[in-house]
Amino acid sequence: GYGKQALNNYTSLITLTNGTGIGKAFTADKIKLFSTFVLEGHRWLSYRSICDIASIGRDIARVGGTNSIYPQQISPIIKIDPANTAAYNTWYTHVKNNGPSGITGNKHFWRSDVMVHRGANDYMSAKILSIRRVGTEYMNSENLKYKNLLPLGYTQIYTSGREYNGIFPLWDWGRIPGMTGEMKEIFTATGPNDAPLGPNNYAGGVSSNGGTVGFMAYKATFNGISANKAYFFIGDAMFCMGSGISGNKANGIITSVNQAFANGTITVNNGTIQTFTTGNPNLTNIAWIHHDNVGYIFPVVQSVTVQNIQQKSDSGTWKNIGTYKNPISPANIFSVWINHGTVVPNDTYQYIVAPDKNLAAFETFVANPGFTVVQNDANIQAIHNSNYNVDAIVYYIAGTINMGDGLTVKVNIPSLVLIEKNTTGYNVTVSDPNYNATNKAVTVTINGQPTSISLPSGDSLGSSSSKQVNLCAILPPAIITASGTTTFCSGGNVVLNANTGTGLSYTWFNGTTVLGTTANITATNSGVYTVIVTNTNGCNAT
């Protein structure tokens, strides 16, 4: 078995063979490997009573298939790995009683193209596709609409853990959360078993050295629709961004923001605050939406649709996606999506998801989410977050970008770059989204100062690598330009100009004599003139 079944099998095997000759094979290093598999894998990919659908394959088509590990399965694991009893007990309470999970932060599963971002009471994730990973699986007539999971990525947003639990026969599979594609269920399996790879090579993620922020990005063409997509997880929000969206589909091309069970009032701000509980109000110029403790912000004007309508399974059972014949009643489904049109030459989108916020807390967040889009096109997607001093950049090609606030960043190869400003400089984290084994390092040039950051190799190929770059390792330029000839007779002069820039200060010298502190001076005497240029970080160059 694999997945949850593998966990059960390993637990049983280790338990049953304890104290026997066979059990001696489970040495301390093997138990540590098992512990990592459980705590850094299964625990991270489960939230309360559910498992991330990115990790369960065709179980999505089974009643109860998305259930997390059962509490009673955790108890025997504690006996196997007593050193981590506290972690297992917290997990037990989290699964059984919705207690705190004990884990927060960001984790990139680079061998699966999945990223998880956890808050104290929320869970978000993104799964992208690539030529290296299967998107999902179709086997034994289970997961009949499996290929609809592949169109250009999908996301999950949990606070209660009930948002998608058992929703899948009712889903409109042309609007899977996070995907960009045709607004139609385009595939229903009829052929042999399949576990398809994605069509694209560029797909990866980067997660900070401290595991608090991260992002994923990829570019692909699927079913005649092309897009560059990025998912930035910073603080308590996910910023989603798309560029280069193109295609020609009579059913329309959309980016789905969410499709989950409806639960309570939907509040919308499109210039005025409006609320509704059911239907499709056909609103325009939507700035934000709030529903079921989750907020959605649309920073620029886009064609956004929001609705709460009853959806049903075509068969009235689970059989429309697999072999289970259990009946399922129609239910109201909350949906939000961005409309790109039918003939789309080159479109973009952006939206922010802010979970675990009641309406009042969300409105406070809306006033200052901290995000600024610096660039969003076919070459670079980049954002800055002022609340967390984070810059996140997707380079689809090698290039340079001015992030503002005196920060210019250049790379020598296509890469993902995460920059976190701290008290001594920048923590720079990089990865190679092409998983190219011949790329041994990324050269990140910050404000003209190059820094080489080695890339992981072997089994770690595609994972993140970090390096601290101290502020004064990035010196401001110090350049003197004369406005005229520097050779003149007594009574003559020449104006000397230093380079200018935001936050720079100056000290001029003739030899050891201080002459002034402006950006330029007038030289009237012979001598050796120098200038010290200092930036806002106190770093200087002469």
C-alpha cells in the first residue's frame, strides 16, 4: 500500500515485530526515518479531520477518502517513537477535538510539487503540475474526472476543515479552486488506468530558511490554454497572480478562486457593502468578498463572479466520479471566479486570500494587506510585502528588477528568489524551478553586489537554498563626475557631482579636510578630492 495505507502497514509491522529477530531490522535510524515520514509528511498534509487532496490520489472519489489519520492510529505510533510523544499528543488532540495543530509556517514538498502554509487555525496549499510529477491518478474506474485536476494548478483553503469534505460529486470540475482553464468539465475517463504527467518543465517552489514564508510558480499550456501562475504565501495570506493567459474557448476561460460548501452570509464590497445568502447577484467592480471566515481581495478591477447556488451530482450518487454508489444530496456551493473571456490573447489576474478572519478582522486586514505588485508579465512575477519586509520574485527568464525602496535584484538563470530583510541584511533563498542538475548555483546580484548561492543536488534537487547577505556587503556606488575640466588657473573652479539616489548622504574631502555634505561641491583649490557615500543602512563607499 501507499499513503495512509502505508502508514498503517509500517505501524503494524514495527509493532508486531518488536522484540523479535525481524524487529531488529528497525534500527534507531530506521525509526527516525519513520518518524520523519509521519511528522514531517502526514502531519503537515492533514488538517483536523481531513487530508490534503493533493496527497490522496483516487481516494478523492471515495466516501470518507479525504479523512485524516484516525486518533486511534496515533497511539501505537507513540510507542514506536516515544521521543516525540508531545508532538503526537498535540496531533491527537488536533484530529480528535480540533485543538491546535502545534505546527505553523510554510513547507515545500519539492518532490511532489506541493506547498503547504499553516496558521494557528487555518490551512492553505497549492499543487502545481510538471513533467516530473503526476497530477493525480485514475485507476479501477475511480477518479473519473481526474484530468480536470491538472489544468494549471489548484489550491485548498481550510479553516473549519469541513469546506470540501465530501463535496467532490457536487463540484463543477471546470472550476476547481486555484485552476485557470476552460469553464467546462472537459474530461471524464473511459480508458485504461492513468497517472498523467504535466506538460511543462518550469515548475517549482521556494520556502524560507525559517519555514515561515514561501511561494510556488510554473508556466504551462494545457488543453490549449497557456498561463504563468504564482502562489505567494506570506504571513496570514496567499497572494495569487497570473500572467500570459491566452486561449480561445467558446465556454470561456476562467481562474477559479474557490468552490466550497456554503456556510452563512456572503458579504461583498463593490463600492457599497452588500450581503446575500443564495443566488448569483451579478455584481460588478468587486473589491472584496467575505464568506465563512475567509476573505478574498481583488486589488485591481477584474470581472469577478460570486455565487451560492445548489449543485448536484448527475447520478445523485458518488458514481459520477468513481465506483461508490452512496447517495449524495444536492447542496449549496459557494463559488468565486475571475472571467478572462472567450478569446484571450494575453490576460492577467491577481487576488489575495485571507483565512481565519471574521468580517471585522478581515475589513481591518483589507485596509493594510501590505502587498504591492511590482511586475506581472511573461518574464517576471514579483511582489513586495511591507508588513513582513519580504520580496518574492519569479524569474521565468534571467533578468533584473527594481523592487523599490532601493532594492534592485538580478539573476543569471531562471529562478525563484525570496528576500527577507532582517536587522543585519537580507536572507536570500533561491531554487531552480527547472530542476536542472547542471545548474550548480544562482548568482543573485543585489544593488550591484553579486552573491553566489549553491543549489541543492541529488535527491534535494529543486529544493531551497539560503544565504545571509549582510547589508554592508551591498555597498552604495561612490562616483564623482566633474561638470567641466579639472585643470584650471587661479580663480577658476569646477563643480564635482556625486551619484544621487534615495536615502544617500555625502561627506566631501580634499585630502583630510572636510568640505561639505551635499551631493555636489565647487572645487576651487588643487588637491585630491574624495566623497564618502552612505546609504540608509549606514553602509558607505568612497
